[in-house]
Amino acid sequence: MDHSSQSLMATITGGLCLAYLFGMISQKIKISPLVGYLTAGFIIGPFTPGFVVNTVLASELAEIGIILLMFGVGLHFSLNDLLSVKSIAVPGAIIQVLITTLLGFILSRCIGCEIFSGVLFGLCFSTSSTLVLLRTLEEKKIVCSKIGKISIGWLIVEDLIMLLILLILPVLYNLVNDVVQENHLFSIFIRTLLTMVKVSCFIVLTLMFGKRLIPYLLSKTEETDSRELFTLAILVFAIGIAYASVTLFNVSFAIGAFFAGITLNKSKLSKKAAKDILPLKDAFAVLFFVSVGMLLDPTVLLTYPIQILIILTIIVFGKLFFISFLIKLFGYSYKDSFGVAVNLTQIGEFSFILSKIGTNLHLFSHEVQNLILSGAVISIIVNSFLVKINNVTGFFRK
């Protein structure tokens, strides 16, 4: 039996043990545990000496993390939360995403990215972390406050935009490459149309049949009074639909998992499903962040300090200014506008997913990917301190 650092058991054990250790340290010093998970991945990654796990296995485990994360997003997606603040969240988030993407695009052109790569680079800075935001709101017990509702509504719009990007990114990538290499516009149109038909069929089939079949099967499973079978059923639906979305419809794991969660969203068993899947989702989400940390190359911090400083300015201070300014324009107080803005001054899960896709499509070099990862890690750390300062100054008080 293989007991080396390249085995599956060593990868899981090493990743989770160090994630626990550094997660506890992060919690003790009052910053997001995500920083600890990313640090754990960095330590067992290929860019540091000592124990190094199998990066291929870690990446595959991270795919399960992505599936369960996106399944959870779909499971908790609330149209009512969005509609209650739609007048500010929808236009505000769209404008903010456009502005942040533009700033990132300008920077990308300065470091030598192509136009298509530059747009994706900018998009990586435009969406906030669901995990960081929800943890912040829950810790401060302001989920149902005005600030909490606007923050969540804003985040939902950002997530929907990112889901749309994930959906059309492969099509756009093929379109751009074919125009450059072949210039066969008719064949491009046919392939693009076929892809959109496949995606539409997947969404329609999932929502039409899934919303009837999956709740029915879950209710039958619940009747067995077996918690293990119920949890297994949820896992099968999440991973099974995500896998089918890739193999049958050429839709990403993330999109497939999101719509798998949507099918259960309004079911009477959705809360039970969310509760039962939570431990698995948390465990694999940790492995996802560990795998991201493994990609972080410290030499990038020393080689591109000015670029990282600019990225941090865009993510933290740029978003802080634009979001608070936009919310104030809609007639909200300085307390509410700044309170919402400070919650959203970081990047997270979607940024990691987009950077990984960009690397897999050879749109990002190793250095560019690490600029994004570095910006994400530092922004999460800075955001933790901004939230503290905001709390001390009284902006979070009702």
C-alpha cells in the first residue's frame, strides 16, 4: 500500500490536518478561517520545501468541493431576498461588476494580457466571497437587518452574473479562437447555436423533471428513516446531475451543481437536505481552498509587488468606494452604504473558479493566476480587519 505523500490518504490527511491547524490559528487571531485553509495549501504545495501532496488528486478533490459549494448556493438561492432589495441590488451590482471588471481589464493590458484574457482577469475581481460574507453576517447577527439583506441581494446578483459567465465562457472562447484561426463564421454560428441548445435543454430538463422527481425520491428516502440513505441521496443528486451536465450537455460542474440545488430549493425537504449535506460541503470546501493555496507561488509576491498592490486597491478600496457611493446614490444613509460596502470588499470562490478555468484554457499564465490568488488571499485578510474596524466604530449597530 502506498503511504507516500502522493497517495490519496496522504493528500486528504495532510490537507485537512493542516487546514484545521491554520484554520484554528486564523480564528484565534480573528481573521477568516479561509486564510488558514489557503495557508495550509501553500505549505503542502509544490512551492515550499518539505511535505508535498499529490496536486492532481487535490485538484480532483477540489472539483467535489466546487460541486457541493455550488449545490449549496442553489439550495439557498432565494428569489424573495433578491426581490426585496432589487431596486438597489440589481442595478448597483451590475454597475459595480462593470466598473471593477474595467479596472482589472486596464491592469491586465498593462501586464501583457490579450483582450479576452483581460476581460476574464477583470471579472475575477468583481465578485465577492459567499463564504466570507455569510460568515461575517452570521457572526454579527445582522443577516436579517437592512445591511444584511442588501449585502445578500447584491451578492446574489454577482453570483448570477458569474454563473452566466461560466455558462458562456467556453462558447466565447471557442468563438474567439475560431475567428482567429479559421474565420469560418457559419460553422462557428452552428457550433455556438448547438451549445446554447444543449445548455437550454439541460436547464429545462433539470428544472421540469428534477423539481418533481428529486423531491419525490427524497421523500421516499426519508420514509425509510435512514439518515445515511437520505444524506447519500443528496450527494448522489448533487454529484450525479453535475457529472451528467458535463458528459451529456457540455455544461460545467459548477452550473450543473447549482441547478441541482435549485431543484430542491422550494421543497419541504430543502432545509433538511441543507443540514445533512453541510458537513460534507464544509469538508470538501476546505479541500477546495487548500488546493487553491497549493497554487500560490511566493515568488510572485516578490516579483510583482506593484501589480499586487494595484490589484488590492481595486478589490478592497475600489469596491469600497464604488459600492458605498452607488448605495448612497439610491438614498440610503452613510451607515448603510458603508456597512454593505465593507462586507463585499474581498474576492473568493468564483474568482478561484474563474482563474482555474482561465489557466485550463491557457488564457492565464502561471504568474497571472498567482496575481489573482495573491489578491484574493490578501483581500480576505484586509476585509477581516475592515469588518473589525467597522464594528468598533458602530456602523454594524442597529
